[in-house]
Amino acid sequence: MANILDLQHFRETGEIKSPAEVETGENSIPDLEEVATVMIMSSDELFVELLARVEYNESLRKNISTSTLIQELTNRALHMELLCEVAKKQSI
């Protein structure tokens, strides 16, 4: 399984850490409203929001933590990868 790294923290400090290690304890467990918000966002919206935070230090949705964005994007990517593997095996 892939590890999630906080690239912004790496750029700032040169240390490799996960988002959970960087963020404070109060932000580590997202609330239900935050989870519901990311679940209704499209993958493109999630990607653009994360890109805005990483590249421009801006946020379109300040009520969502970076770790929640990363978790949702990673979850979707893993599901897409699994679906592609299953489809590839069926087509052989």
C-alpha cells in the first residue's frame, strides 16, 4: 500500500512526514460535515483544491482539512486502480 506524504511540509522543512504527523491532534479526525463535503465533491474539485493549497497556499474551501482531501483522493485513486485491474483480468 502507498504511503501518503505531506509535500508542503517537505518543501518547508526538508523532513518527510505524513499529514497525520504534521497536523495538530484536533484536525486529525474529520467531523461528519467535513466528510460529507468531500464525498459530494467531484475528483476534479478535490484535485483543484489540493493543488491550490500546495502550489498557491490558497484555499477555496477552508472548512476542509488537507488530510481529509488527501484521504479522499487516495481512496478514489485506489478504487480506480482496483477497478482497472479487475477489468484488465476480465478482458484477457
